[in-house]
Amino acid sequence: MTSPDNTTQMTAHQYRSRTETDPASNRPMSVAEIKESYAEYADWIHRFDWLAHLVTGRYRRTQFGDVDGKVLDVACGTGTNFRYLPETVELVGIDISPQMLARAEDRLAELDIDGTLLQMDAQDLDFADDSFDAVISSLSTCTFPDPVAALREMTRVCKPGGTIRLVEHGRSDVGPIASYQEWRTDAHYSQTGCRWDQQPRDIVAEAGLTVQDTATGLLGTITTFEISPDSSAE
């Protein structure tokens, strides 16, 4: 996990105050700021897991329902993805937030699933190369200070012949919705640490990953990816 510097010591309240004059898109939150933000929102996210299931459940089920072997859930949050995984997987979940991991532990117990949960920075995974048969993540690149680094870390720890599966959200391809997202993006980011109007395909392309399959849904706000860890895109 990265060591906090003077910037990372800033409180979430100070961060939100600063965004009034400096757009959030120009100044990504640090790992420490994101960690603090999720300390506030962990309980809320857990309570509204039913809404995540209703809105994005079908995408998670399609992307994650056929993975096998040793599976890493990056930025697992409160464990929303766990219910969509096959019972046979060996599950490891990581998140930067201890409050999120506490809720994820509750989720494992509710679902009667064995799994290992670790506090870890997605941009600096403490695993050896080629450690996992599959790496999954959902609605996460919007929060990483350096999403390209996080995606490359997912690739590094995934075995050759394995698979990386993502369910991401971003800017809608429907004009009025996209305009609303653009209008609210800085306020939304300052409150939650989420880049609401990101372009997931651009991030994956910048990371140089080999996309085997991708699709969009929910008025263009959801993008799914199946990525090969074996080689990088030219």
C-alpha cells in the first residue's frame, strides 16, 4: 500500500471544500482520501446492495458466472460480486477500505461462502505474478487514482490463459443523460470519489490490454470487458 504524503493526509471535508474552486477532474483523489470516503459510505452501500443487484446484477452474472479456479475480486467493496460466482471458486477479495471489508465479511457469512479478504491497494497488489486463474472487478476504475496502473496490476497477477472480467460504468451514449453526468461530475466525484463520466474503453486501451469481448448496456452507462492477460494490444 502506498505511503501517505502531505496530500494524502487531507481530510475528505478539506477535499470537498477545495473542489469548489478546482474541478475534481483535474485533481484525482489520493488513496487515503478514497479510503476515508468509503469509511463514510460502507454502511450505505451495504444497505442498498439490493439496488446494485437490480441494476447491474445481470451484467455481473454474465461476466462472473463462469469463472473458475483461484479468483481475485479487486476492489470487492461490500462483496456485491460474491453471489454471482460459482460455488467452486477459491475466492480472494481485496479492498482499500477496512469498513468495506467488514461488510464483505458479513456477505461471505450470509452466502455461506469461504473466502479470504485482504486490505490492499489495487494499484500495488501484494501478489506474485500469475497468481490467479481469473481476476474480476466491478465499478472500480472510476475510483482508482491511477486506473491504468490498477488494470496492469490485474494483468500481472492473472495467469497466462486466464481471464480478466470487468463490469464498468461511465458516460452514457444518450445525449441528455451524458449532459447530466457532465454537469454533476465534479460534485459527484468530490462526494464519493467516483468519476461518473469516465470512458472505460479509453482506460482499457491506455493500459494496452487485449480485449477479447466488450459490450455496453443500460443506455451506454455500463461497459463489460473480457480481457486476456497473455499479451498487450498494439
